[in-house]
Amino acid sequence: MRRTTIGRSVAALSALAMLAACSTDESLDEPATESAEEGAEGAEDEGSEDGGEEADAGSDDEWFDQGEYDEQFEQRSATFEGDPETPWLQYIDGDMTDTSEYASDGAMKVCFSNASIDNPWRQTGWITMNQQLEVLQEDGVISEMETRDAQADDNTQIADIDYFISEGNCDAFVISPNSTAALTPAVERACDTGLPVVVFDRGVETDCPTTFIHPIGGYAWGIDTAEFLSENLEEGDKVVALRILPGVDVLEHRWAAAEQIFEENGIEAVDYFTGADPTEIKNILADELATGEVQGVWMDAGDGAVAAIEAFEDAGQDYPVMTGEDEMSFLRKWQDTELTGLAPVYSNFQWRTPLLAVEQIFAGEEVPTEWVLPQEPITEDERAEYLEANDGMPDGHYAKFGGEDLPGYPDVWQERIIP
């Protein structure tokens, strides 16, 4: 079991480079050592053991919830409370949790149970989180953050949470669950301690946490991307959907929403699980291009987007209309090729929010019960702005990381280590 204690002197995170998966950043590239089924990241960039297999379209209905779809459709245009200059503190108005019972004086200890840092999205967020921690330590809010990394394994994370509970040395829990159902009982046990519990990124099947922090969600991603492709394609055009792996709710919701919109607009869509493996992505697209024209590419995460574009180059075919993600490798390739594209976002700046929520909780301030953060795609008109703002960042960096005002910027993100 892995244990990391981060106090006022933050140690170098050499594991960051060792645990990378599916990255185009050479400083982070290491072969995966565990199954991607175990490494299912709730929204981003995971690999799958089912690389290259055509997905079972008949299984998608179980992941589609019309009520959630409608809610997220509306939330895309919602008014967010708070300053747009600090989107990691914005939220959609709703129920608030009274935290006056947790008001305290002096620095408190946070215990963080993390699913993993095994892909570039999570690595970028982990760096940002630790730089935010540094600020809160200097301000005397947090004394230390003891972190246990489950390396994308449910059983390990359950044991990690139970360790924190039995240790009895935590003032607050922060949990990023590896998977939804499996982690629910452990999160409930953390809630039963009477201490504040902050859950972020992926959810659990209980409303006991003090706050649950996340961007709008997978349906919003699917709506944004499928509407973009439908608007830029003709009825009867073909889209190849490249999906990372099955069974992860946010990823499944992305495809469930997109599939419905493609059907409504007469777009022919065929989907494959790729494992985010560049070779598999190229093989899939090479086979599809050999049998006919492909006008569009849809992805449920941007890892492997460059490989998808290169497949068209290798085949001597026109670039597709395409959606990727705000990972720098895609933004750069998108600019170089001038293809028609969109970079959907699963806001990486959310990694700041849990510790800022802890600060509010220790101050006895109300926090949103469900803290829904903004989730806005990067359009072609905005691309140059984000490329300039992130100049010098590695390919595995995410443009909307939201750490520009934190100590160590830009060096720690460029070097991919914690100073």
C-alpha cells in the first residue's frame, strides 16, 4: 500500500513519472503495469484491455438517463455563482450544507484517498492540488495532507480509507473514488466518523459527503461534442467513435448522449474501445478508411487524438471533423492541421476545489451540497489564447488546469514534479 505524507516541506514526487499511462509527454511515458479495467478513471484518459474491439451498441441504453441528460443539457447554459476569474470556486446555485459544527481554530490535517495518478489528466490535477496545498499551509489552514494512492484498485482504496478511519488522526477526509459502487460503503464509513467528507471527480451512491465536487458531467460532454459534429457534417456521414473502456459512468454517459444525438441527426456512428492505445487507434481508423470514407471522429477523452489524426495522414485522406480534449498535444496538432475541431473539457481545475472546500468547512461556512463546476469546451476561436497561455507546457498538460496564480507556476507543471 502506498502512503505519501505532504507537510510544509513538500517532497519531490518521483512516482509521478513512474505511474504515467497513455501520455504523449515523453517525460511521463512509461508502460502500463496494471489492467485498465482496474484503472478506470472517472472521466479521463484511461487504457483498456479491450483495445480495438468494436463496442456492443446494444449495451448503451442502461447508461442513458433522460432526467440526468435533460438536467446537464440545461446546466451547460446555467448561471454560475462566483467570480468567472476563479472558476474552481464557482457553482450552480442549489442546496447548501451547514458546516458550522466543523468550525475550528488552527491548522488541521487532511487525509486524502486518491484513486490514482496514472494518466496525464490526473497528474496535472495532482500537481495543481499540491500547489494549492502549499498556499493553505502557509495560511495556517492545513497542517499536512496525508495521501494514500490506490493505484486504480478498488480494494486498495477501500483499505486506504479504512486505514485513515482506524488511525484516527484525520480532521477531514478528501476522496476521489476509483469507482462508484465499490467505494460507496467505504465513503459511508468515513461519513460515520462525524468528520467532514469531501468527494470529488467521480461520485458514490450515497448523499452522506459534506460536499460532492465535479464538473457538469458526461452527458454535457456528449451533447457538446455530438452537436458540434452534427452541425459540421451532413446526414448520412460516418463518424468513428473512439472510446477508452466500458463501464465507467462518466465515459458511458458521454457516449450515451452522443449516440442519441447522432441518431437524431442521421449520422452513421460506429464505436470502438481502443484502450487509448495509439497503435490500436491507427489500426481501427486504417481499417475504416480502407472500406470507405470517414467524415468525423468522436472521442470520449483526448488521449490518442494525435494518433487518430495521423491515421488520416498515413492514409492520404482529408482530415475529419473531430473532437479531442484540452490536452496540449491535441490543441497543438489541431492548430498545425487546421482541421475543423473542438476541445471538450472535463475541468482539470477541479483539483483545487476540494482543499478550498476544506478551508471553508474549517471556517464553518456553508458549502454547496453538490458543487457543480463550469465545464466549457475550447473552440477554434479560443484555441490560440490557450496555446499561448500554456506555451512551454508538455504535451500531457491540460489547458484548463487553473493553476496560473499558484506558487511554482509554470515550472512545476513544466517539469511534472512537485518541488
